[in-house]
Amino acid sequence: MKENEILEMQRLIDEGVRRAQFRLLQRAGAAHQSLVVCRDGKILEMVPKVEPSFVDGNAGDPLARRKQR
């Protein structure tokens, strides 16, 4: 692989990881939960802010949604 192909692949991987982290934070917020992550060797608790109109009961819990069906 060429250097520029490697850099492009790494950029795409990083973008995918950022998107996955964003979705995980959204799901935690919808489920009224916090996330515990390790960044730079430090353990952090992330508490997402949720808008009241965004919350719909068990919106973040797929098992609870399945039970409601």
C-alpha cells in the first residue's frame, strides 16, 4: 500500500470510530444512562444531555422496546 492509501484508510477508520462514539452517547442519553470511558489514561464518566422532547420512555433500551411490541 502507498502512504496516501494508508492515510486515507486511517482517516476513514477514525471517522467511523467517532460516529460510533456519537451514536453510543446518543443511546446512553435516551436511556438516561452515563458512559464510563478511558481517555489519555484517565477514567471519565460522560453524562449526556438529553432534550425532554427527544426522550420517549424506553427509547434507548432495545429490549424494552421489543417487550412493548
